[in-house]
Amino acid sequence: MKSAPSEGSDEPTVYQSLLHRQRPGGRSAKVHAAVLQATGELLFEQGYAQLRIADVAQRAGVHETSIYRRWKTKAMLVADTVLALFDQHVPNPDTGSFREDVLSFLPSLVRYLQSPEGEALGRACVDVSNLVEAAEARQAVWGIWVDQFAVLVERAIVRGELPATINAQIFLEMLIGPFFLRLLVTGEPLHEAMAVQVIDLLLQH
């Protein structure tokens, strides 16, 4: 299972801070949802570099201190927003079959990547590749995605569907790589039928 690299300090990384993130209840839940929604909207409208906590607070109708109390940095706020969006649009299934698990979430990923929201998110990741704080947010999101996918892989190993030596991170990179290649590099169309083709190629022994 993948672990995020240590930053070499006592301060928790974005990845470590988000690993055990909990959703609040009551009024705090409404504030939390409003902040994430505002962050997502501004991220898609302006991109990461132009995103300001003050603007998020204004759009969400909360004080900046309310945001910093829960999210210590902009990177942490953006990473949590991205994870919330993917939790909403891309399921993390348990069908009893690894192939069916993949075929459950992969088409959802394709649909999301093709949506204006998902496409803007992908472009934002590329546009800010030179920003250290943005890279930290991206690393945190990727680390948690790998951890979630590793659960599917571990279940498949127990069922005898995959060998015990399989590397979950490399498998996930190979699985979703063709879709991000088309989205961000070649511009070729994405289609859900690719999901079947890709997973069947990877499962051939």
C-alpha cells in the first residue's frame, strides 16, 4: 500500500491530515458543505493559483477563521474538496468481484472526467504543476485514492483473483492512465467501453 512521503517535520502532511478526516454534524456540516462547494466553484472558475481563502469565505458566507480552523492551508482545503467531489461522483464498490468492482467505478470516472467540472479539475492539475503547495494537494489526493484502491486489491487477493505480489499503486496507474492520457495529452475521445478493454487487458495472465 502506498504511503505519502514524509515532509521531515513534526507537522502533519496534507495526506496525513486527510487520512482520518471526519464529516461534522449539525450546523458545522452545513458550513463544511458550503465551504467545499465554494472552493470547488472557484477552483473551476479561477484555477488553483488564483484561489484565495478570502474569496472562498465570501462565497460560502463564513468567516475566514472558520475555514482555517478546519483546513490549515489552501492545499488541504483543495485536496479535501477534490476528494469530496470524487466521493460524490465516483463510487468505491464492493461487488464480490474485482473485475466488477473496477467496472463499477471506472465508467463513473470516465463520465466525471468528461463533465465540465471534471475536465476543469484535470486542467487545473496540469496548470499548477510548478506550484509546491498544489503538488502537495495533488499528492495527498493521489495517496488516498491509492489507499482506497488497495482495499479492492486486498479483497481480490483474499478471493484468489489477484496474486499476492501485485502492487496496487502500479495497477491503478495502469488502469486510469489511458483515460488521463486522452484527457490531458492526446485529446482523443473518452468512452466507457474503454473500461472493459483496459481491465480485461490488465487481467490477462
